[in-house]
Amino acid sequence: MPTEELPVVLRTVEEALIFIQSGNARIQLTSAASGNSYRYWIRESSKGKSFFVSVITISGTLAYLGTISDATLGRTAKSRVSEAAPVYKAFAWMWSQLAANLRSNQIPAGLTITGLSR
């Protein structure tokens, strides 16, 4: 990624994965189709094997979604957001699409991933 001035639109799968897995990243997902936009905070676990994902609510509070590893977002006993919630589905879909598009290195059409801070 070129010199980084935040926020920055992440244009490739590689850029998105590097940013998201930086250890302490905040991102925004925006759907062109629905116009919905969600903000997330992704933190690396102390053991470095997985990442904790929380949604940043409109009021600025955090709601824990679960952990990511490989191509899946999984709930844990501490998850506070239902798998049926749009904010959960959006992140889970984005994460699976990044894994599915590693070879093409293309972010799915209609999805904007913005790196907010890390």
C-alpha cells in the first residue's frame, strides 16, 4: 500500500487483508446496493491465532460479534450480536468473499472497504 493517509479505500483483497490483520484495525463496509454502512474494530488475539471482531455502533459503543480465522466469522460465548443481524451478515459475507477472491485480488463489486485507523 502506498503511504497511508487515513481513511483510505482498500482497493484489493491483499490491501484489505493486510489492513484488517494489522492487529488493531477499524474499517467501514459500505454496500452500493443497499446503501448500508457498518464500522468494525478488529483486534488480534494475544496468542496471535485469531482476531476479535466488534461492531462500532452509532453511539460509538462496541458490540462483540465473534472471531475470524481463515475464511469464517464464528460466534463465541461472549458474542452479543445474532448471526441473523445485518451487521453480522455483512462482515461474515465480506470476510468469506475476501478468502474466495484471493486469486483474483478483487474486492467484490458494490462493496467498499474503507480503512479508518490502525
